[in-house]
Amino acid sequence: MDFFSGIDWFFIATSLAKTLGIIFVVVLPLVSYTVYAERRMSALMQDRLGPNRVGIPFTNIKMHGLGQPIADAMKFLLKEDLTPAHVNKFYYWLAPCLAMVPALLTLAVIPFGSTLLGVPMVIANVNIGILFVFAVASLSVYGIVLAGWSSNSKYPFLGGVRSTSQMISYELSLGLSVIPLFLLLGKLNLVDIVDYQAKNGWLLVPFWGEGWSWRRWLLLPPMVISFVVFTISIFAETNRLPFDMPECETELVAGYHTEYSSMKFALFFLGEYAAMITGSALIVTLFLGGWDLPIPWWSHTAGFHIALVDGSAPGIAGILGGLFNIVTFFAKVAVLLGLFIWVRWTLPRFRYDQLMRLGWIFFFEIALVNIFLTAGILFYLP
Amino acid sequence: MATIVSRPKLNFREKLYLPAIAAGLAITIKHLKNMLLGRTKVVMQYPEEKWDSHLPAHYRGAPVLVRDKERERCVACQLCEFICPPRAIRIKPGELPRTSNFEKVEKFPLEFDIDMIRCIYCGLCEEVCPEQAIFLRKDYAITGLTRAEMVHDKKKLYEMGGEMDGLVNKWNPKK
């Protein structure tokens, strides 16, 4: 009985609520509406209209096609789930899960809000934060590799092989590009990183907050370099164009998911977009101030200053502040998702050797030099 | 003889690759902006907007049969049936009774079927018809749920064609 009395039921209940809420209320709908946004934006960029028909069923209300993602989901659920005879059944069934799970698992350590009613808006506040993200995010390559290998067909196999080598070359620059951040902050905990940015200005735009000095201006270029390298590596990590080598429609039919149909295909699809959301959330957390949005404020006591809105205020103001932070965070994520889509429909795919050259010769070196640059600045201006 | 195409020499700006990316991003966002502001012309939204009023006079839609005031024009000569490239037309000729005012015409179609699944809208039937009884009209949305529904019989063809005035060219001395 001692064991049960030691359990913090409040913690378990709130964690469960946060987990279910973030997955089923926020991320999964966000995934389907990212797909919708992708289709609409790509259409508009190509002077087409995109899906603008599906609205509320059995009525003539169209709502610019906002019902399309729901119709797509229904279609995926009702389609025939085909398992080809020549596949390795166990790994063939395992691969879609492995593509989907890491993307959602990564969200656990990302702070998506400050506090709400005293509960911190992060599912797991762990000190290894970013290391956990890198460790779990690399697992998603197993989904692709296993799908490619178990399908027992040449196009998926080529997709899987490409995915592996791409992952190896971009994991390096991904990891190295964030080291300057930790040289500056001395912490790996994502919650602490966001708190620091809320107090001192976002790492990419440090124009307000405490500790305004020459040192921060000197540190801005390394941070911008980190941001660019990190963002491009995230593009490669999530297999988005211009780095969509494993999928590569024009060369490999559909790449690693050629042999998949119905909900198993949908899981790969969901995994890809969930990874995009996780990647955007990570960029927002590390470089763009997470849930923080500076609001210029004027009061008699303090004069004109930048107010920090979070959930720490008592009563209704605290609740509104907490909700405002959550909305801010997902608005930033949505803007970055827009960037992902914009880039995808602009740039052509890199040739395979160009991609490897970019990863190994440019980004790896840039990230490495950037570490020494930041270390130098921090050495002379501690 | 094979020609060797030398690679173009790129200057520093082109080698940097980034200006090209920025230019590309600018182009796509410009198109997006123009679409959102309604400056771009988009294609006709078909079921809501239709092309019908813009159809030219010579448009070749579904073939139909027409009748005169007194009688049906078709004399079941079967020329259209013979010329039809996909063999979409089937005619079963019948004999006009002696009592008819047009007894000298002798024949009329007992059955006249056009299989609209086969029809290729070539207009040869219209061209070959000596009696000007068959015309290609502007109906283009011919749909059906079964194959049988897609076969237009004589009743349907006259329903779509209706009545047509004027002298048949064959009897017009000027033509």
C-alpha cells in the first residue's frame, strides 16, 4: 500500500490530460490541416485553386474545402488494406508504427506553453531535453528503412537506402549546429531555454529584455548561422523537399511506401507531417522564443517596457496568459509550417551527390566553425 | 558525331546558389499573393459556371434527329449507319403504308438507336444525311448509370432534336 500512497495522482492526471490533449486535440488535427494547407498553398502558388469543394456533408455549404481533411481520413480508413504476398510480414507491419511514433514521442519534452493553473505546459520536463529529441527523432529512420527493406521491391529498397545515408549526413550538422546555443546557455533543458529567451529576448531577435549588451550583438551572427544550418538539417531530417530523397516521386515511384496502402500508408503520411510539426516546434523552442511573445506595455510605475505574459499571474489573468502562450506557440509553429510548404513548392529536388556534398562539405564544416566562433566570443566576453 | 556541351562557367553569385533560392521563393510568393488578391485569372469552375453561352455555332455535341411539321425527316436510307466510324448507329427500317400522304418516300425508321458510349462526335452522319434529318447539337454532358441508358433510342432522339423548319437542301434549287 505504501507504493500507491507514494504516487502523485495529480501529476499523473495532468500529464495524461496534457498528452491526450496535445496528441488528439492539437497535433493530429494540425497534421490533417497542414496537409490541407499544403494542397491549397501549392495550388495557389501554381495559379490553381486546390481542394475547395468539401464542406459540411449533405448541404451546399463549402467553407473553402475545409471538410477535405476529414473526407481524406474517412477514405483512408475505408480503403482496402493490402499486404503483398512477397513482403516480410512482421517488419512490413512494424514499419508504419515506427514512422509515426517517434514524431509524436518527441513532442513530450517540448514546452508548448508557460503554465496553466500552476501546471507547467510541458509533458516531460527532463534535463536532457534536446538530447532526448535527437535520440528519438533519429529512430524515425528505422520506419523508412524497415519499410524499404521489408517491402522486398526495388524502389522502396532504394528509398530506404537513400534515407539511411541522408540521415547520417544530416544528423551530424543537426547536432553540431545547436552546440553554440548550449555553450551560451549552459543547459539542455528546453523549458529553461524558453525561460531564458522570455527574459532576455529570443536568440534570433535579442532586441529586448535584460542583459542588453555588446556581447549579445556579437553572439547574434553565430546564432543566425546555427538557425540556418539547423533549419536546413530539419528539412533533411523530415524528408521534405528539396531533400525528399527516400520518397522521390519522379525517380522512385513513391519511394519507401510504394507497397503500402490504406491506413498503413496514412501512418507514413501522418508520421511525415507530425515530424514536420515536431521539427517546427523545435525550431520555435530553440531560436524563436517558444511560447513567448513580447508585448509593449505602458504603466505609471514602470513606464514604457516589454511585458512578460505568462501564466504566473493570479486568477483569471493567469489563465488567460497561459492560454495566450499556448496559442502563441502554435501560431509560431504554423508560420514555420508555412515556410516548409513554401520551400517545398519552390525548390527542385537536389541530385543525390549534391545532397551528400552539401551535408558533408558545407553544413558539417559551417556548424563546426560556428562552434569555435561562439566559443571564442564566449572566451573573451564571458 | 557527338558534340560535347561544355559546362557553363558560373560566377561567384551563381555558385553561391542562395540568390537563386531567394529569387525562386519570391516568385512563388508573388503568385500566391496575386491569387489571394484575385488578380490571377483561374479556370472556369465547371458545374457552377458553364461554357454553354460561349459554344460556337459549329460545335459538335450529341447527334439528334429532327422532324418537319408534317413528318419525320429520316427516310431510313441507312447512309449514316454505314458511314459511322465506330458503328454507333443502328437503324431498323420500316415501310410507310399506302394510305400515308408521303407514300412516295416509301421508308421510315422503325427503330433508330445511337449508342452514345461508342459515338465519337465526328459529325459524319450529319454530313452524309441527304435528308438533313440528323444534326449534331450542343449537348455535351451525356451521362447515364447503365449501358442501356446510354443508348439513345428514336423517341429520345426526337425529343432532343425537336422540330426544324425550312427547306431541305436537297430540294433547294440554289444549293
